[in-house]
Amino acid sequence: MELFAVVVFLLYASQDALTVEVEVQEDTQSVVLSCQYSKGLEETFTVKWSRLDLKPNTVHQWREGDDLDAQNQLFSGRTSMRPDVLDSGDFSLTLKEPKLSDSGDYTCSIIDERGETMLSDIQLHVREKCPTWATFLLVLLVLLVLLGLVFHVCLIRGIVSTWITVVLFLLVLLAVLAVSGGLLFHFRHHFMSASQDSLTATVGVYKGAQSVVLPCQYSKN
């Protein structure tokens, strides 16, 4: 059992001890996936961002400059890296106009004569600005309000009996309260989670790691 625990620890520690989860709203201008390299760089190396669930799996590749021949077309024209990669060792990827389909596991790795080494593993979650179910509930709420008004007019004109109108009114009222509660709960959570420029990042790091990067980006409108 102790041997198994040691093997598991080494497996996780071998991934540069850094795991990041990033959540962003789909109408955000861009999102930065952080990747840092603090060791000495060789003369010839390649930086590769990939998503293994896609074919081809290359999101962005840098080799003495952007090398996008093998890039998945889903990301065409939407990815970029810093121009000072060699000097800074900052391999962070900027993904423009994130879409719902961009949600996934992004891996940053460096490839040199020693082989390929993974530097960071980022889980990107792109959330929908206004889910379909919320729109449906909003439309349903409007219809229920209109239905309530129709019954009210019918009651005033004596078209329907009072007890039928009362029962139907109570049913409509309960439905309106239920739909309104669902909408309020959703948008309360939605706006609270979007209060910081629609971006939340959770960074986990193992004890003994050389360093940890806390991402912070600012872009003018």
C-alpha cells in the first residue's frame, strides 16, 4: 500500500506540480492559459499547446516563431503567444473569443532533444452567457403573466365563474413563483460568478514546487 502511494505521488509530482482550472464566460474578449518555464532554454526547441480529445490535437505550436501548419482549424486565427518567448520563458497562450466548444483539457509542453516535457495542464470551462433553459423559463413567465391577465378580464366580464377563475389564478400564480424563483436563482449565481470580469481561476500546487504563477490579465476595451 505504501509503495502504491509513493508511485501515485511521483506520478502527480512529475507534471511540474501545477494544475490550473480556468472558468470564463463565452462572450469574453480573450482568456490566457498560463504556462511558465524557468529552466535554461536550448537553442532549438518547440512549444506545443494541445488538446488530446481533438484530431489534430495541436491548438498552437511555436518553433522559432508561430508554426501553425498542424493547428486544428477550430482555433484558426484565435490563438497567439508572447513575442518574447525566448527571453521571458513565458509560454502562455491567449485564446480569443472563447466558445462553448473550447471547454476542455489544454496541455502545454516543451519539445527538445531530450524529448517532450509537459509543463502545465489547464482545464478550461467556458460557460454559456444565457442558457437555453433560462430563456425558455423567461418566455414561459411572460406567457403565464398574460394568461393571468386574460383570466382576470374574464372574471370582471363574468365570462367564467368565480371559483374556476380563483383556482386557475392560484395555479398560474404558483407557476409564476416557481419560474421566477428558478430564474432569480440562476441569474444570482450567474452575476455573482461573473463579477470579476467573467474569469475565475483555481490554482493548485504541491508542496515543494519551485514556484507557482497566479495569472492576471488586463485588456482595454
